[in-house]
Amino acid sequence: MKLIAIDRDDRSVYQVIVSRYDLVPYLLERFPESYSSELDVLEKILNMNPEDVDDLIIGELHNQNEIDYEIKLLGEIETIA
């Protein structure tokens, strides 16, 4: 699964690459009160905006040792004057 994340604080854009077969059950186990099923987790991930991907997905991936993932810096958000 490839997701786009945006960190507005440092204006960075990232691509997050992680197996949905690892991530979905992990999030369901970690946040059982937020999701009713694996399908519910997947639907919510696919509907996340890039800021949510940065906050939840990257934050969770950095704080665990169970799931392999890759994060690639794609660039910075340009500011328009």
C-alpha cells in the first residue's frame, strides 16, 4: 500500500510504503475502539487525508517493531508569496 503523507510543520511530502496485510490488523489491534473490522480500517485508511496519514500512520509505524515499512521524502510544499 502506498500512501502520501504531508507534514505541514516542516512542509515535507512523504510516500509511505507498507503492506496492508500487516498494517490493517495492527491498527485494528492497536485501536479496537476506533474500528469495527479489517474492512473498516482499510476504508478509513483509504479516506485519510495526507495530514492524517502523517499523524496516525507514520506515528504508529515509528513506534513499533512488528511491521516493515519504507518512507520516502518526495519533496517540500512550496509557499506562494
